[in-house]
Amino acid sequence: MRRHAAWIAAISTCSTAVSAQEASAPVAPSAPAPTASAEAMPAFDWGPSAWDLIVEAWFPRLEGNLTWGGSGTAIEASDLDLDASEVVVASDLTWRNDWVAATVGGFSFSTSGTSTLPTGTVIGASTLAAPTSASASADVWSVYGQAAVTLYRPFEARQTPWGDATSTARNQGPHGSSVELDFDALIAIRYLSVSQSLTPLAAPTSTFETQALGIGIGGGIDFRWQPGELFPWFHALGIDVQAAVGPALFAGSGTFTQLETGLEIELCPNFAARFGYRLLDWVVDTDGGRSDAGLQGLVIGGRITF
């Protein structure tokens, strides 16, 4: 019995020693399972989107030369008393994110005047001797859409949409201030309707009407400064300039040019007061006449972001 007990004790001690040796042996780490997210490139972040509604009072003047008939005399708008400043409501709606923006807008303009033609004038099929009293009117309306994409941002960590982000941005200033600068490319599509009439004394009324579809290419610059704690009574100050030029189709040898500049004071993140200048020039030429004119004037209004 004692011999059996000794064998049993020896076997038990050996088993315990082997178990301890196995527990103390190093275990090779298991290789992590490959994941698709570690190999895939991160998706480009277009940033949050927002809507901007801009409503402005535009004070344009009609300037340029108006012609009635294929061989008519070109008459300046000022000689017809059509160059008075009018009040026009112009509105734009923009959807945008950090890199692209799509805008639609439009306006309607009308003016009239009475004057004395200074020289002998050909109006349609009539030749008028000077001086001749005449009443004239002009009506212009337009709707447009445009798309803009930011091509370059010199102060941002990601300077181009197709490039990688750098380690740091260079737009930070003292007291929490920051600056943003965008260089944009844009394409604009504009529908333009022009109507002009002239009624000389003792002569029939001559009219010229045409519509054109303009397709323009251009660019823009947007500058924005946030003062931070330097001037806490307003949120940001912005300056923007946009221009586009192109042919006006379906109107003979037509062209159009649009230019807009604005100074924006952002009182809070969702509202800004705007001041600026807007110009729209066109040349529309058909067998019925010609309008080589444009509207230009100051604008004042506001922007609401939602």
C-alpha cells in the first residue's frame, strides 16, 4: 500500500510539472485578419451642404445702342430717355457644399421715356427728319442657372479637390481669426428676352423683340475673413467676384457678358447684409433690329442660409 501510494504521488508530481511547463511556454501571436477598410482609400469629403437665398434690390440703368429694322439708325438709350435708374428685385437660390455650388435666379426690368430725336433717323421703313418727338420703351427679363466648382484654396489643408490634405492649414490668425480664399470655375446658362419699341410723332410704332439662350464660361474669387475675438460684434466679412462670357444663341451674332461683385457682412452664421454691383451686357442682332445694350447698377440686399 505504501509502495502504491508512492507511485501515485510520483505520477501526480510529474503531471503537475508538465502542466506548469506547458503553461509557461510562449504562445505565438495570431496574425490579425485583413480588413477591407485598412486597404481602401478614404472617400473624399465634400463637406456639409446648405441653401442660400439672396434677395437684392438692384438699381440698373439701360445703356447702349438700340436699332429698329435691318438698316435702321442706332440710337443711344440716353437719347431716348431710357437711361433712368429703375428698381428691380433680383433673387438667387444656391445649393452648396464645401467645393461646389449650383445657383438659379432671375429678374424683370422695364423702362420708358419721351424725347426728341436729335438727327435724321431711320426707324424701320420710315425716315424721320429732325427734330422729331418720340416715345420709347424697353423690357428685359432673364432667368439663369450656373454651376461653380472650387479649383484652388491656398490657405486650406486640402488646397484642391483632387489633392491630399496637408498636415496643417495656414488660415489661422490671432485671437481665433481665420481667412478663406477660393478660386472657382463656373459655367452659366442664361435665357434672355429683349423687347424695345419706338413711337415717333405722326409715324407708326416700330418694335423689336428677340429671345436668346446664352452659354457662358467664367470664374470667380471668394474671400472670407472671420475676426474671432478681434471684432466680436459680427461673424464674418466676405468679398466675392464672378464673371462669365459666351455666345447668345438663336439671336444672330449674339453675345452676353455677366459680372457681379459683392461685399457681405455676416452678422450671424445664418444672415448677412450684402452690397455690390451687377452688370449684364448683351448683343442680339436679327433682321428685325439690333440691341447692343446692357443693364448695370448697384445692389443692396441680404442673404439667409438654411
